[in-house]
Amino acid sequence: MLVELGVGPGWHCLEIGAGGGSMSAWVASRVGPTGRVVAVDADVTDELRAVRLPRLEVERCDLRTDELPGGPFSLVYARLVLGYIGDRVVPRLTARLCRGGTLVIEDYDWYAARTSSDPLNTALASYRRLLESIGLDPRFGTRLQGILRRAGLDALGTCARTRRGDTSGPVGRLFRRTLDTAAPALLDRALITRRELRAALRAIEDPATELETPALVACWGRRWR
């Protein structure tokens, strides 16, 4: 997608929530000697610090409390961040764009996730209720285009993708990590019983279980004003 949007030599790019830095490193490989990439995260990991490239800068930045690095930027990219902190930060992201710059946001639609296992589908439904109970929107990805439109961006575009697989590969690891992380809160809030949780955990270890990830929705828009 970023290739189609034109990311290339001379672009100045800001990645929000850079994680391990793989995307920032890829972008840095494309912007050339006149480009610049700033990778920020609220928790700068050793893995991110270890990504050493001439055009890549790493900074700690918590969107909820800190100022963003100075721009302007040709690209501001935020993946799996706004679903946790809300869309109130979008005007700040837009303000860092140069004229003609692009804002790209990616987040999940958890209602698109499905499996061939009834116990695991029960756990997924409980997880969606957990997100709602703590003020998060399991369908946040489906709201992105409207959020960018209200921010005054133009030339809007969107795409969504899911991945299918069994429990042994990356799709299985995503489901397993999500369930392991959420289990204490699901039990504490009585959103799932221990018996239902054990059945879901057995299903995630069963190689016959078929899985489809939540849809990762990407939306983008350009700032012309």
C-alpha cells in the first residue's frame, strides 16, 4: 500500500507506534539520502533501538501526553495505536503533514474474526465484549474513513485484509497471544467461565481448527489545505 501511495526518495516520514521497527526500517530503505524517517513509540524497546540506519531517528513519544516530533512530514503512519487511545489525536497527526502529505491509519475490525471452533468463537465474542467494557471499539477499523474525512483530509482511500490459517502458524499465534493476554480480565469481569476458557485453549492447540484473523483496515487521506 505504501508503495502505491508513492513513498520513495526524499520523503520525510513519521511512524507512530513503531514497535520493533521493521516498518520504519523498510521506509528508511526507500526514502534515500535526502529522506528522513522518525520512529516513535511510548515504549522504546531494545529491538527498536537496535535498528540503526543513517536516515532513521528513534524517539520516545506517548501520544497521550507528549509533543510529536517536528515536521512537516510527507507521511504520518499509525498502525494499531488509535484504537487504544481514541481519535482525538488525529488533528495533531494531520497538523504534522506537509501540504500534499498523507496520513495512513490501520486498525482492526474484530467482528471479522472467525474460527471453525464453537468454543473459540465464544471466546472471541467475550473478547469483543471485554473491549467494549473498557471503552474500546472492536469495530474501530471500520470508522477510520469517517475519522479522516472529519479531519479535513482529501483523496481518501481504504482497504481491508484478513489472513487465514491453522493454529500452527502466525494466525494461530495471534489468536493464542490475544487469548492469553485477555484471559485474566475476561475471568475477572465474568465475561467467560473457566470451563469455556479451557475449551477455547484446547481449540487453539488443535491443528484441525481453522482461523481467520480480524480485518486489518487501512485508511489514508491527503492534506491539501
